[in-house]
Amino acid sequence: MDIPLVLAWVREIAAAVEQQEARLTELDSAIGDGDHGSNLRRGFTAVLAALDTLDEPASVGAVLTRTGSTLISKVGGASGPLYGSAFRAMGAALPGETADPAEFAAALAAGLAAIRKLGAAEPGDKTVVDAWTPALAAFERTADTGLAAAAGSAAEAAAQGVLDTVPLQARKGRASYLGPRSVGHPDPGAASTELIFRALATALGRLKPSG
């Protein structure tokens, strides 16, 4: 992982969010406030603008920290603080110009820890955690095969994590107010987490990292 690659990753996330805004909104309309897609699109549009003003970032972490800080300041609802805290935690864990797969796995773990601390969510609560947790596990399990393979495995695990939220009853967030009526719907936060990991795999497929 290097600076051009992490920039490409964030841009891929922004593109995926824009493309999937309607789907994320539809998912959130079923069990939430119906603004997940529009909030994330607004947030990552602001992130792209913020990164354009970041002259020659000194580290991988600087890119992720700017991304997280922008999401926290620009995105309403729960997704801004949750994803913003995750990206800031990843940024703090990656102070160098490059990161190897093990270092990047540790950063992903720091991101998940930040999400769980802020949202007080556990696996099975029907949240972002239900996609990020299996994605992290898959990345860690395959990290020794290289960043690209690990990212692909993580994306597939996140996708399965989204499917696994369908039969769950939400215990956190707006969806928890619905009780049993939240059963039968994918969690929109898990779905956007899949986009984040899928974007990483896409970016890695397009750019060869130096570390």
C-alpha cells in the first residue's frame, strides 16, 4: 500500500457510493431514515474536494486521516461519525509512505475497533460491524498472499456479511426501533461497508502498490 494507491482507493469509494446511492437509500428507507445513500454521497464528494487540496501527502495515514475528518464534519446521521472514526483510526495506524499487508490489516482492525467503540455494536447487531468483521478476518487470513488477493477475499466476505444481516433483528441504531420488523432486510451500513472493501479490491486491481 502506498500513497497513490490509498488515494485511488478513496476515489473508488466515492465513485461506488455515487453509483450505488439509490440502492443504499432504498435499503435505508426500509429500516432507517432513508438518507444513508445521500449522506455518504455528500460526504465522499466533500472528501474528494478535501483531498484535492492536500498537497503531496506525507503518508498513507495522512490521506486516511483527512478522509475521516472530512466525513465526520460533513456527513449527518450515524454514518459520518462511524466511518469518519474508522478512517481516522486507520490513518493513525499508518504513519509511513507505504504499508505491507500485515500493517494494513492492523489498520483495518483499528478501524473496526473505532466503529465498535463509538457505536457499541457487536457482531449480530445488524450494523456495519457485521460486514467489517468478516472482511477483516478474511483479509488477515489471506494477507500473506498479497494485498490484492487479501482485498478480494475481504470484499467477498463483506458481501456475505451483508447477506447474513437479512435474518437478523436490529439491536442498534434507527433500525432497532422496528423490532421484529427489521428482520428480512439487509443492513444499509453493512452494504456500504461492502462498497468500501470492494473499492479497495478494485483500486488494487488497477494500480500496482509499491509496498
